[in-house]
Amino acid sequence: MPPKISTDQRRARLAARHHLAAPAATVTDAVAGVVALHATDPATVHLSACARLAAPAVPAVERALYEERTLLRLLGMRRTVFVTDVETAALVQAGCSADIEVKQRKLLEQHLGQQGYPENVPEPSAWLKEVEASAEAALRARGSATAQQLSEDEPRLRQQLLMATGKPYEAIGNVTSRVLFLLAASGRIARGRPRGSWLSSQYVWHPLDEWIPGGLRAWDADEARAELARRWLRAYGPAPVSDLRWWTGWTAGQTKKALAAVSPVEVDLDGMPGVALADDLEPVPEAAPWVAFLPALDPTPMGWQDRDWFLGPHREALFDRSGNIGPTIWASGRIVGGWAQRGSGEIAYRLLEDVGAETRALVEAEAERCAEWFGEVRVTPRFRTPLERELAR
């Protein structure tokens, strides 16, 4: 019989390892605890890190990203932008980003050859490699540059594509962002500090080996996937194999091979089959009652495909139609409500179930603490959910 690990034990692990019951000492520690922060919405990076610090401060996140450079923003799992520590970034690059680059390159070459506007590009593969090399050379000459500056240096970045011909959403657009996407996914360039505030997604680009001196460590793809699986299981396990495959975006074969290298143990998760690291079967002490206000797209609720064990019946209120979660209130390892910031700075919240007087008092105190450290900061999630919209009014 496989060892049994209860839902309460999964919640206890989440509380400790994600730095929700016990704050992290540094921003880098906070990020390492969850392996990677979602960065599709720039605000998530800062708010998720701060939610895990005893003394939350946006400038501390800025320093880690742009001055100390212990963190790196890169395209990774499921073709999504994440922020990880530099060591993990090397694993993501070899184990996820490289595959994405190959697929997206083939797609762009196809579009250049068939949907170029006003005319198709002859020999799109050769053309694309030449434009990439030219854009990278222009970036190295400048030291850093925006997409617009690079398109001035290399006008072919303004090559246009006609997409969705004949559809209501037909559109003409430049290839600039897609070429830079490929350069980033291949580990040649990196996103630096954004233009404007920390809420902006208009990044200044840098050669990766200059932004991170010497670049990222080179990993064999299979070894990188095995190590990434190990880190995910340490942070999010025990869990069903399907959760790991979903989180990484790997194929079934890649997932199976990575796990074979890790040699996990099969476990019983309250009737659901799962896997755990062989040295992670001992019970974890449950923390004292705790509460956390996590932002939209936070890595904890986005860490598993199967969320019923911590989400309960609250999916409709807290997710948008594309599967993006909004701001959530957590109490001792499960979601019990949602919150939003109003224009006045007030943190409005709603509990979606009866949590008892003790937890209600913790929630109220945490809402006041969040409003205090937010100060003059105003954040509207990029992907809005029903409850967040309602509370923000």
C-alpha cells in the first residue's frame, strides 16, 4: 500500500514551504520557496514576493531584480513569463524555454512565408536568422535598448504579417515582438528594468551574458527537467503527476523521463494517486492559524492544475474565463475569500465561507497591514475576476 498523505498535510507543507505561515528572510528566499513567480502581470512579481516577507517593500524586489540581479525574468513554463532565481532560470531555459523557441521559430517562419504583408518573405528561415543576428548586434552596440530602438537600428523588424485573414479579428502587425521573443527564448537577450514604473511591461532589453555576467549555466535538457521536477515536488508535492506536467508544459514523455530520474515514491492523497520525493514522507508540523492576502496570478494557487483541495467551491468567483485567478484570501492552507484594492487605497475583501471569529480577526488585521504597506501604490490586476471587479467598485 502506498503511504497516505492527507489534505491537511499538503496544506501544512504549502504553509511552510511557500513562506505563508513563516515569512522569508529575503526576496530571493521568497521566490525560491515557490520555484517561480508568475510575471505575465508585472504587479504579481512584486506583490507575491512581498506577501512572503515579514517587512514587505517593493524597492527590495526592485533591487533583487535590477541591481543585485539575483532574480531573472524569462519566458518559461507553458510559454509564460516567470521570475526565478538565476540558478532556477538556467533549468527553465534548458528544460522549457529551448523547446518553446523551436516550436515558435517554425511557426514564425511559416507565417513569414505565407502571411507576409504586403508580400511574403522568401526563404523565411535564412531571413529570420539574419534579422536575429542583426538585432542582437544592434543591442550589443547600444548595451541596452527598447524594442522601438532596435527596430530603428534593424528596419526589417518592422516586417508585417497579416493574421486571421477574413476573420472579424483580422490584424496586421510587426514581427518585432516575435523576433525578440525568439532571442529571449533562446537565452540570448534578457528583459531588464521596465520603462516607467514597476507596473509597466515595456522592458528594456540587454544581452543576457552582460545582464547576468557569463550568462546562465548550461544544462543538458533531460538533466534540467529532472532537477526542475525535483524542485517543483519539493515546493508543491506531494501531488498528482498531471499537476507537474501541467505546470511545466512538458509532454507526457518528458514528464515520465524527468520523474524516472528523480525516483519519487507513489503516495495516496486522500484517495487520489500522487508522487512525493522519497525523503519527503515524514509529517510536517502544522503551523499556528495564519492568513495571507495573495495577489492575482500568485504562484501558490497557480501551482497545481487540480485545486479542489484548497479552492473548494469558490472557482466561479475567483477565476476569469481563461483560468487566471484573482486576488485571494488564504486561511491555514485553503482559500476562504477574495480581495481588491479600491482607488482610495482601501483593501476591500469578502469571506466566502464562515471561518470563525478567530480567523475573521486575523483577516481584518491582515487587510489593515496590506493597506498600510501598499501606501500610495494602486494596483489593478491585468486579468480581472468577478469578485475582484465587484469589490473594487
